[in-house]
Amino acid sequence: MYEHHSALGVATALKPAAPVTLIRPQAAARAARFFVEKFPGRSLYAVKANPSPDLLRILWQEGVTHYDVASIVEVRLVAETLPYAKLCFMHPVKAEEAIAEAYHVHGVRTFSLDTMDELEKIMRATGDATDLELCVRIRVSSDLAKLSLAAKFGAEPDEVRELLMATRQAADALGICFHVGSQAMSPHAYTQAIERVRAAIVEAAVTVDIIDVGGGFPSIYPDMEPPALELYFDAIHRGFESLPVSYSSELWCEPGRALCAEYSSLIVRVERRRGDELYINDGAYGALFDAAHVGWRFPVELLRAEVSTAENHAFSFYGPTCDDMDHMVGPFMLPADVKAGDYIEIGMLGAYGCAMRTGFNGFSSETLVAVDNEPMASMYDDGVEEPRRVAEKRGNVVKLGQ
């Protein structure tokens, strides 16, 4: 792996013909320390956001010891990479064979569920084990999040009482979990969800050992500047403290995006300009899946040794494949004089970008370069200055919201 100070330095030195993934270990370490030190409970890294073994090791080194895994492949990956990590199989619908392997081979004891059928499946696969931590997922609103996770999983209100009572009988430790959606833009999302948890506990009259507030903790993108994470933590703590649970009950969360968004960015080359459209060498089937399919806007920066003096202009991107769907509408704000042969850094791709990459049409990127400058935006206070909305020492940075 190469190492360099900055994206501009990489573009200048390597002049890469294929996309280059930049990683910032220091950014992931800072995010991990923030959650470990400030979240008022236990943080489980949601591996689906970025399953890089190098990233897993960084998080472990900074004190993240629990991992939210959603498939048997993720179970195997984390078990091999971090043999002493605690694995929590939090996908509510699992293959019986996956449950059995997770329990009997990898020592997994924590599983989520949202139906009686799943509870029965877990008990069969584990041989009616008596040492299980079982978390019942309830459905809550995703209205305050940019991406909904309310439709696919979660027990409905009229199902929760029976499911909690049955799970309480089967579990050594009973949990309730939920997910407010990805990129929650208000702490009130968690306050509302915890009120649903309260109602469920009261109605079922069960002793609950774990409250898992799931993921949804936000990062910064153009036109998406959320409140400080401490405000989310405060709202969750107040809600948890008001619940009718015992003093020994545990509070968990499952950050994914918040721990890894700042870890990675991408250098792409402009291969053609057609008016307001830039043809670049990565796209919808690469790291820019979200930009294409859900209209996600990522921060961008033109990488030139001489800073452009042109006004910013709105561009869309086409990726390198032959597919018309390989289109990122944006708008992405770049200097109006951008041209073929220029390099662009696309930031905040550590979450889901690398995880969603395919080799469709023969286009892929395997070059990794570690850089030590700041990510394009940050939610985290490093103890020296206020949390950065845009890193200010990068040169020609396109400010968020322009």
C-alpha cells in the first residue's frame, strides 16, 4: 500500500488511470474513540457499512469490542480478523444453517428476531440453548432519517407483546432493538423510538436486559449538516434512564456510517466532458452506488496543483460502464473549467462505498493509498478545535452546501 500526505499529492505523483481509494486510519480511530468514550453504553460496529479487515482492526485497537454482523460471511470475517470480538447476529431473518454455524462454530450468543417463526428457528438451530441473548426488533418510524429502514423489519405493535413474552421464556437475556433509519437528522428520532420501547415493555410486563437503539447516527454531506452527536447521545441517555428496566440493564447502539464515513474517499479521473456532464472512471457499479441509486450527494474537490479561479458550477457524473443507469445526478459543485484529464476527490465514501463496489463491465479499483490529511468533513472534536464541518486546510475545498 502506498502512503502519501494528501489526495492532490497522490494524483500528482501517480497520475492514476484507474480510480484510487484513499484511506484515513486516523479518522476512523478518532470516530471510534468518540463513541467508546462518549456514548453512554456499548457500541457495536455495523460491519455491513465497511467490512475492511484493516478498518476492523483500527476500531478494535480503539476499544470497539462488539460487532454487529448480518450474515454468516460477516461472522466468519470478524471471527477470523478479531478472534476475541463479541459477535452479535442482528439480521432479523437468518438461514437456519447460518444460525447453527454462528452458535456452534463461532461462539455467537446474541441474535435478533422479529417474529415467532424466527424465535423457533433460533431455538432449533442452537439446540434449545439456554445461554442466548435474544433481541426483539420492533418497528419504529424512519421519518426523521434520510434513508428509511422501517418497511422491511420490525414486529408490529399488535405482535410485540406475545413475542416479547415468548422470547423472555427462551432467552438468558432479553433485549429490545430498533432502527430509526440511516442518516437520522434529529435526536428526536431516538426519543420517539424509545417511547415505543416503553410502551412495549409496559404492555408485555417483562424484564428487559438490553436496550439496543440501533444505528442511524449521521455524518456530514452537502446540504446535510446534522446536530452534534453529543445531542443524540444525550437524548438516548435520557430516554434510557426513564425506561422501566433494571439498574443492570445494558444500553447498546450499532453505528456504521458514523464510524467509517470519514475513513475513505476516492480519486477519479475525468475522461470526457459533455456540457454539464462529466464522464469519470468510477460510478454506480463502483463506489458511487448511493450517488446513483438514492441520489446521495458527496463532497467533491478538484485536484490541481494550481487552484482554479473559476466559479463553481453544477455537474452530473456518468460512470465508466456501458449502462445508462451509471449516472450520478448530483449536482456536484466543481470549478466551471474542469476538463478531461482532471482528477477529482470524492469524499465521505468510507460508509457503503467500498462495500457496494462490483467489477461490472470489467471496471474496478484495487489501489489503496493511506493519506494523513483530514477528511473533507468531520463530526468529531479532536480536543483541539470545534468539530469540523469542512476541513479548512485542504486547499481547493468545495464548501458543503454550495
